[in-house]
Amino acid sequence: MLPIDIRPDRLAQEMFDYSRKLGQGMENLLNAEAIDTGVSPKQAVYSEDKLVLYRYETPEGVETQETPLLIVYALVNRPYMTDIQENRSTIKGLLATGQDVYLIDWGYPDQADSALTLDDYINGYIDRCVDHLRETHDVDKVNILGICQGGAFSLMYTSMHPEKVNNLVTMVTPVDFQTPDNMLSSWVQNIDVDLAVDTMGNIPGELLNWTFLSLKPFSLTGQKYVNMVDLLDDPDKVKNFLRMEKWIFDSPDQAGETFRQFTKDFYQKNGFIEGGVMLGGQEVNLKNITCPVLNIYALQDHLVPPDASKPLKSLISSKDYTELAFPGGHIGIYVSGKAQKEVTPAIGKWLNERG
């Protein structure tokens, strides 16, 4: 075993460098501008209750596809993760491939929304956004990209409205909610969700946020802030770090009845696998999905393990099913440099090949 090198001169130099970075870092933090929530130009084209539907501006010189692409994000976090910074933007990458990109921003539910159900979200909000796109673009069908919980929503929607969906893309989407390697599911399966919702009404976003952080407490809390010192002397890296921090802790509350049903039907009853999920008096059946499907999962995803996504192939009726495995994590699939070069162009190419 080699001896630890702690020579006084080396230790003094490390302490000096650490102090210099901290000093420069404090100046960079104090001078940091307001942190934006998305970087690509967009316009609100439809709104209802807390929901806003945005359309992103097509870059100059890019020919736009006729079929619009609707992004359905999760309720848990804010959708600007897809457009977090200039060189780390899923939205920007999709626009570059010619997609006419729309995104649903769910907003921040309050107690007035506590009675909203899954049916309200799927057959209400999403369906009306889809109809808005069908009408304004004069098309019968739209393309949908569902992300995480938004992917589960998109699967439910497509199974109940197959006549309105041309192509479906799912990213880091849970399908089998009870795989052995799913720590979050193991926790949630034993929660008295009725007691939680009946007591609190809406489920606080802060509570859910700290639950997610607790899945990897060392790397997502202490270690992250220790490593932060190494980037404090770079103003651009400081701003990018603050962008990510803003997103992590920008967690909306969850409408109580939707949280109740989603937790029970999927985490506790594994509804896509076992069946029995009812929306508006009709059962969700993934066999109704016949359109082309691209299923993208992350190999190091601790929230939605690959084995949770891959069963989709056997549950749908589509004869055009494609899988894309990304060597990264749940967040890296949007923000890593590798994802910008591989994942987003692959989505655009896949959609363009199918009209």
C-alpha cells in the first residue's frame, strides 16, 4: 500500500487553491444574473386553468414538418429541464431536426385543483391540447413525446385516442412499476396514500423532492456541494450549476386525487402490467396502441430502471417498435453532451422517417 502524500508544501498549495476558488466563487455567485427557466424562444398558444401550451420558434432556415410534436412532461418537476441551457437543450435539438415543437406546462396546482383526477389530465387537458394542434395545423393526428410520468400519461392517452396519434415517443417512461431494482417503487408500495391525501389534500412538491433526493443521499446532496467548489471560479459553470439547482427544487405540488390514483393504480397495483386502470369509465388497454413507438431508456437510471421501460414492447400492438438505450442517467438523457449528439437527433430522424 502506497503512503499518503501529505507533504506540507503540497497541503499548503491545495489550501491556497481551495481558498482562491472559494473567494472567486463568492464573487461569481454574487454577480450571477437571474436564472432563466428555459432558453429557447416560445409563445403561449393555449391556456386552461393552470395549464399553458407553448409553441417553440423554428430556427431560421429549418424546414418544419407538417405534423406537430407535443411534449407531455411529468407533473412532478418543471418541464424547462428539456430546455435548460443553450448547449444542453432537448427542445433546441428537436427544432433543429425540423420538428414543430409544442410543450405542455402544467403550472403549479393549488388547493382548488386537489380534486383533479387522472381522467381530467388525460381525457381533459391533454386531449384538448391535442385537438388544438389538430385544428390549427389541419391534421388528423399529432406526434407525442412523453417524458417520465408524462410518458405514462402519453401511453394512457394514446391507448384511449389512437385515432389522434401518428407517432409516439416515450423517454425514461415507467411501464412495469414493480421491478426488483426500483427502490422508489419499493418505498411507495407500502405508503398509506389515502391517509396522505385525506390529510394534506395536495401532496407538497417539497416532500416529493426530498423523497427523490433520499434515493441517492450522498451523491445528490453532500458530494454535489463538495464538488461544486471545483467550478466556482468559472462564471458560466456557476450559472449552469444554479440552473440545475433551481430546477431540482422547483417542484410543484401534486393534485391530491391524481396523486392518489396514480400511486395506487401504478406503483401499488402495477396497472399497465396487471390491468384495471379506469379513466372516465373505460379501462386503459395498451393493446390499443398500433402507431409507431420509439421507447428510449437510460441504462443508469435510478428512478426508472431499464427493466421498468422495456416491457412496453410486449404490451402494445404496434408492428413498428424501436428501442434506444442511452448510457446515462435519468437527467443525463436530457442534459449531457452525449445525449445532445445521440438521443435528440435520433428522435428527429425517427419521426421524420415516419412522416
